[in-house]
Amino acid sequence: MESQSRYSIVERLTQRKLDIIDAKSEVHEKITGRKNSIERAKEELKYWETDIQEQNKRDKRQKDQHITELERDLIQMEYSAKDKRSTYDEKIEELDKALSAIQTISKDAPTPQEQA
């Protein structure tokens, strides 16, 4: 009986030792898992930063192109406006000549009282 009692004590102690070893291993695994999570998060951050930099470069390039297009449009508008102003000036000059001719004719024409 005594040997069976010792056997069961040894068995319980051995089982307890195995449980402690498992718990210790689990703690180690959790730490290792957390370290791996941190490393993955750092890598993801690097990839994210690279992506953001690339996206910013693309955005800047698009905005630069948009500004260039607007500047080109402005130059076109300025040339067009110059031509239009010249055309308008010519039309005003012609209208002024017509008005001046009408005034001259009006001065030289007899008044209704003179015609009577």
C-alpha cells in the first residue's frame, strides 16, 4: 500500500510539474506571439508610410499637371482676349465714324423750321 501511495504522490507531483511546464511554455508563447505582432505592425507601418509617400507623389503630380493646364488655358484666354479687344476696338471705331457722319449730316441738314 505504501508503494501505491508513493506512486500516486509521484504521479501527482509529476502531473503538477507538467502543468507548470505547460503554463511556463504558454507564457513564453504569448511573449513570442506579442513580439511577432509588434514586428508585423512595424512592417505594416513601413509599407503604409511608403504607400502614403507614393500617393502623395501621385497627388502632387496631378495637382502640378492641373496647374500647368490652368496656366495654359490662361495664356490661351489672354491671346484670345487680345484678339477680341482688337476686334471690339475696330467695331467701336466704325461706330464712332458712323455717329460722327450722322452728326455732320444733322448739322448740315435744314431744321424742320427752316424747311417750312
